[in-house]
Amino acid sequence: MEIEPFALERWFAEVEHDADLMLAESGVRPLSPDRFDTDPEDLGYVIPTAGDPEFRAEVGALHDRSAAETLFTCGTQEANFLAFLATVESHAVVVTPTYGSLSAVPRSLGEVTEVPLAEGWRLDPEAVVGALRPDTDLVVLNNPNNPTGRYHDAAAVRAVYEACADDDTHLLCDEVYRLLAEKPQPPVASLGPYGLSTAGVSKSFGLAGLRFGWLCGPEAVVDAAERWKDYTTIAPPRVGQHVARQALDDRAEILAANRRLAADHRAVVADFLETHGLGWSDPDCGVNAFLEVPDGFDGGEEFCRRLVEAESVVLAPGEAFGHPDHVRVGYGLPREELEEGLARLGSFLERA
Ligand SMILES: Cc1ncc(COP(=O)(O)O)c(C=O)c1O
């Protein structure tokens, strides 16, 4: 089994540590640990290792699934990884552009057909259905989408689900940004027996350091994922589970604040782009957007490299998403940092 380098993570590893401002973080600014009880009383493994059954029942219920259909993981990343190991043997269809691991891991397990989003970064169910093959094991969506910030509409997702179900194929949707929507759509795991949802507390809640996520879906897939988990991380993080439970209990308040932040910051970025005449993906959920690289640069990577060298501000090159004519901005960071980052980006653009 071979795995391609995760281009986005490699880029961050190269530049993030020494840069002044991270304008490419894809989640909402971290919450302070002060607002939680961070003492789980003991630091043994979580037992049972699938995660606390009562808490799994609560998270499962949010997806119309039971505790047995819910597995707690180390972040959404592990939930996706285990779901791929559990399902992909021959062929997967992956809607792109998307978060790198959602195409790279299936590609290491089987063949992948990438289906690009249509004009306006729209999900085109017919294009997805057209890519299904008799040996397709899994279709992979990320909704709301990273890097575009587009929230594909519920009817299009349901049409993809129905086609998958007719075809005996699972549909996995990475929904790590879903709870940042003012009106979250039904999770894909709730659409029927073939639906799988992955998510966690990193992005919508601003709790990436907890490394806490989940997979919800049919019991057979969750069981197969758990079998693999015995060889990856064994159990979810104990502190992560303890704090995530409090965060979910407080979700009305936390999510309302984070949705406000996302909406306010989107408006700040929209104004900035209008002033500088730059086009974008017009995000409708979350804190990510895809910006068009202005004339005068060879592509996103050259733009990001020159920007970080000149202004110590990190953006993410579109090359990491198969779109060299774009860069990804993340605007979930604290307001002063966003304003400072945009001011420096503005100076850079004026000199370019
Ligand atoms: C779509 C998507 N899925 C998963 C992850 C990783 O999430 P976690 O920190 O919960 O592992 C990210 C991180 O950027 C992401 O954008």
C-alpha cells in the first residue's frame, strides 16, 4: 500500500511554524480550555474502546443512528481513514476539489474516479451517477466543501444518495463543517442504510487539539472500521472525549458564536476582495474560500511562496487541491489576526 504525500500538510510543515500569520487554517479559532472541565479523573484508555456508549448514543442520535452504529475516533481524519479501510476494495468515486485525504486514501486502496464540481462549484448528481461502476464500493463527498466553502444543496445530495443505494454502494460524506451552517442539512448517515457521516469537533467547535471525531453509519461498516481501529489508535483520546461531551452539551451557545464569527469574517473578506478586484468561490458555509490567483503569477504555489516571503502570511496553494489557478484562504482566525493578515495581503497585491 502506497500513499502520496499530503501536499497541504507538507506545505504547512514547511512554512507555518515560522510565519507570523496563518491565513489558511481551515477551522474556527480555538476555544479556551478555561471554559471546560479538562480533568477526566484518570488517564487510562477509554473503555469500551469504541467510545463511551451513552455518549455514542447521543452522537448517533444526531445522525438517526444508534450507539452500535457510531464509533469515536481520533479526529475526523481517523474516522475517514477507517471508513475507507472498511469499504474500499476496488473503486471509489470522489467529488473534487476536496480535502486531500478524501481522495489520497481511497487511491491507495483501489482505483479512484474524480468527479469535478460543476460550474459555480456545484454538485452535479448526474456526473456522480455517470461515474458509478459495477465495482464501485464508495462515493465520497465533503459537504460543506473544503476548499470552496460551498454547501451543496440537500436535494443534490439526496439524489446522489438514492443512486448509490440503488447501486448497493455506500455514500460517505465528510461533514466536519456541517454544524457551522445556520440550517444544517440532514446528515448523510440519516438518509438511509447506505449513508456514512464523518465529523468531529475540530472545525465547527474550534477544538482541533482534542483530536475527537466520529463515524456514523451502518453497523457492518462501523464494525469493520472498529476492527481496523484496533490497529491504529485503539481508543479515542480520553481528554478529548471528556471535553467533547461538554462541548456537545453546550453546542447551542458555542455554535451560535462560531456561526456569527464565520458570517462576520466572511463579510470582511468579501469587502477586501471587492476592493482588490479578486474573484472567489462565494462560500456559503464555514470559514474556507477558494480565491482566484491574480494575473502575474505562475500559479497558486508561486503566489503563496512570494506572499509568505514578503509578508510572512500563509495561504494554501490551489495545487494542493488540483487547482493551480486558486489559493485557499481560511478566515476563522481571531479578528485582529484576520485584519492584519488581509492588510499584509493587500500591501503585497499592491506591489505585485
Ligand atoms: C474536510 C476535512 N475533513 C477532515 C479534516 C481533519 O479533521 P480533524 O481535525 O477532525 O481530524 C479536515 C481538516 O482540515 C478537513 O478540512
